[in-house]
Amino acid sequence: ADAFGYKHAVWLSRLPKEAAATLKALAAQFARAGTDGLESPEVFQTPDVRQAGGLAAMRTLGNPADVLHQTKERMFAA
């Protein structure tokens, strides 16, 4: 999860601020709870993800499920 932040810093910096913050919050959730935490539908209800912008912020990038899938690919590759 830490590697995600720096290995994909350029990609994240090109995203809208709230969307990038939400993806970083999701990565932090992954660091705390592992794959199961990231796969849980409640992940979008965690305080950090909601405060960062949550689903609304992810919708600015497209379908939230697709965005989450792409983000997970980047996390697992990091």
C-alpha cells in the first residue's frame, strides 16, 4: 500500500484532488485490513474514504467499480 503512493504518484497527481485522496484512503484501508477490507462493500463507508470524497469522487473518474478494479491492479503491481 505504501509503494502504491509513490510508484503511482504521477498518475495520482493527474487525477482530481478528491478522487486521488479517495484512492489513497482506499490504499490505506488495504494496508489496515488487507484484500478482504478492500473487497468489502463497506469500504466506502469508512470515515477516511468518506472524508476524502468517497463514491462521489470516484464517479468523477467513471464507474466506481471499474476505477476500484484499476486501482487494485496498480496496488497489487506496486
